[in-house]
Amino acid sequence: MIRKIASFIIIAVLLAVAIMISAMTGSIKVGALELFQGLLSGTNEQVEVIKDLRFPRIIVSMLTGAALAVSGVLLQAVMRNPLADAGVIGISSGAGLVSLLIVTIFPGLFFWMPLFSFIGGAFACYLVYALSWKSGLSPLRLILVGIAINATFTGLGQSFNYRGSYAVTSVNQAISSIFTMKTWQDVNIIAIYGIVGLLLSLLLSSWCNMLSLQDKTAKNLGLRVTRARLLISVVAVLLASVATAVGGLIAFVGLLVPHIARLLVGSDHKVLIPFSALGGALLILTADTLGRTLLAPTEIPASIIMTVIGGPFLIFMLRKSDRVHGN
């Protein structure tokens, strides 16, 4: 218990420090005291620019990371597979592709992107389940099918870059993982959908714990396993889809964060879910801050940083996991 409390305190402090560093660094640099005074008084022009441009970016990156991390936790509970992640198995790319298609054809529906993303993510999740099923779900088959679907949807989405349309270019910028020019409207969208999804995931934490048991045991304890898996999957797709619609296509967050979180706070989802949310927020905020400061004024998308980190980590998990090898 002491270790869990200490882990929560440490990650909360690290997140607060990351927020301060992200707010103070960039093309406009201010000190901590100047930042606080400017926020309170509203008379400092530099701080007002930071509040209008940098704070929405910080909040969107944090909520994107939290949503993707918790989505990973839920998918891993449903699939009983520590390698399940919305980015790896194609849910995020499916969400991005469908929203891109709809908004390209009907530009006036741009602000309904979260809904279209959810439809695309749900379709991708269905394909993964349907194509992986063969007298049961094999963890290895699940991941391989998911990677294939992810590659297919990603390729289809990228093909739109070569059509030369300004509208298409604008939409691609909207679903990219660069958090530049995020507004308070983006914050409102991801906050509404994301917070609802995070609260629902906390309410479903007991079901997630029971799904770690054998299906027969869970049924004997009164759990309707099929219904539980369906509802948890819906919440996971909702979180991944809204994160994709507002924050862009970012993989490996739901793979990295839950694995590290389990090492620190254990596998009880009542603790694992909120800790993963904090961990995901810290990870993406840090990646975005590094991406915009390392080679300033050039920006490195957070998705590229996560790919560089997550690719080797996936290989490590594949080699380590006994379940993947069928042992």
C-alpha cells in the first residue's frame, strides 16, 4: 500500500513539473513567478499568449495520453493480452481513416469528427475480433491481425496525402499528432468525451478484475462475460477514438504505460486505471514538449517519438511474454 501511495505521489509531482516546464518553455519563455502573476492578473501579454496557445496544447496532450493509456488497459483486460493497444491493433488508424473519409466528402461535418472516429474505431475492433477468431482467440493471432489491419488503414489514410486537395491537407493536419494550434474548443471536445470515458472505465474496473479469471469462474461469480467484454470494448474504443480525433494518431501509449503501471501499483484495475491515466498524460505531455523544443523551431510529432520508444518495447514484450509463445 505504501508503494502504491508513493507511486501516485511521485507521478503526480512529475506531471505537475512537466506542466510547468511545458508552459514556460518554447518560443516565448517566462519564469514560474511571472507565469503565476500573469495568470492571476491577466495583464501580461506574453502570459496571455501562452494561455491562449500553449495551455490548450498542454491539456489536449495530457487528455490524449490519459485516454490512450486507459484504452490500452481496458483492451488488455478484455483480450487477456498484455500486447493489446489501440494503436498497435488498428483501432486508432481505423478511427482516423473513417473520420478522414467522411470529413473529406462532407467538410461541413468537421466538428462531428469524434463520432466518425468512434464508428471507425468500432469497425476496426470488430475486424480484429472477427478475423482473429478461430476456435478461440489466440494472443499471437490477435496481435498479427491487428498489425495487418493497422497497416492497411494507415496506408489508405496516407494515400489521401497525394490527392493534392487543400481540404484533404487540412484534415490530415487535424488528425496528425502535432498539437500545434490546438484551441480551447479542442479542449472542450476531448474533455467532454474523454472524461466521460475515463469515468465509465472506473465504473467498469470491477468487471476488468473479474475478466482476469477464467470465463467459467467469472460466470459463477455472477458476471455476464459477453456483455462485460462488449461494454468495456465500447468504452475502450470511445477513449481511443476521441484521442485520435483530437490528438492524432499515436501508437504504443496503451502498451507502454499499463505495463509500467502494473510493475508499480499491481493489477487491481481500481488502482491501475487512474494510475495509467496519470502515466499516459505525463508520457504524451513529455513527448510533445521534447518534440517542440529539441529542434526548435522545427517540431517532431509526438507520434514519431512514441514510435521510436514503442517499437523496441513491443519487441521486448513479444520476447518476454509467455502467453504470446503459448506457454
